[in-house]
Amino acid sequence: MSLSKPLMALAAATFFALPAVADSIMVNDPYARAASPAAKSGAAFMTLHNMSGTDDRLISARTDAAKRVELHTHVETGDGIMQMREVEEGFAVAAGETITLKRGGEHVMLMGLTGPLEQGADIELTLVFEEAGDVVVTIPVDNERAPQAGAHGGHSDVSN
């Protein structure tokens, strides 16, 4: 039996498992999800690591998978209810620091989906940073990933 096919498969799997890296921004563990196949919106989550010596800021994102993309966070309204809000100024990523975009916290909101976010599919998302510029990330859709403890919802058609 030839070892070339198993080695090629291992090499391909290793390549696709590597994080997306720009000159100064590393994107780890990205995934996207929607509440159902009929959902009109979804969200993308990931960890961003600023490997440079300069502070940066994620200022926007874009994808063909949605008509509109916004950077969102959850805020408490004062009556114990958490609501999602757009963060127009974006997310600061200090030099050498890591931020986590997660369910119940800061995340990339995909509104007006152009098609369903189907389990196992990939979407391409361009993250736009003030300093690093465009960082293109291929994000797997994982509608089965369990929410983290303490995550709160906000949009009726997205499970956060």
C-alpha cells in the first residue's frame, strides 16, 4: 500500500486547520452559525491575535454570504435583559493582545443572508482592520457548536 495518499490527506488536513494570518493579525478558531436553515441572519465568531507592536482595530467586515455585515456586542439594558448592539467604532485589538469574538459577546453579525448557512459549508469573510487592512478568512459553518456558559441571546432568529 502506498503511503502517498494518506500523507497527502494529512498534509491537506494540516493546511486547512492552520489559522488565517495576515502580517500582524492571526485569526484562530473561526466559525459561523445560524439558528435554522430559514434564518435571515447569522453570526461569525473567532479569536483575533494582534502579533504586531502597533495597536489595531477591527473596523468592519464583508461577505457575499450576507447583504449586510455589522460588528455587534451585547449590552445589558438595565432591566437584566441583554440586547445586541452595533459597535460602529469597531473592536480594539491592542498590540500583542488577543480578543475573542464569541456568542454572548462581541461578534460579526451577518444580516440578510444570501443563502442558508448549511452545516459543514464554508463562507469567506473579509475582516477590515485600521492598520492591518483586509484579512480574508474562510470560515466553516458549525450550527452544532454548543454555546459557551453564560452566553445570552439577542436576535430572535440567531441562537447566541
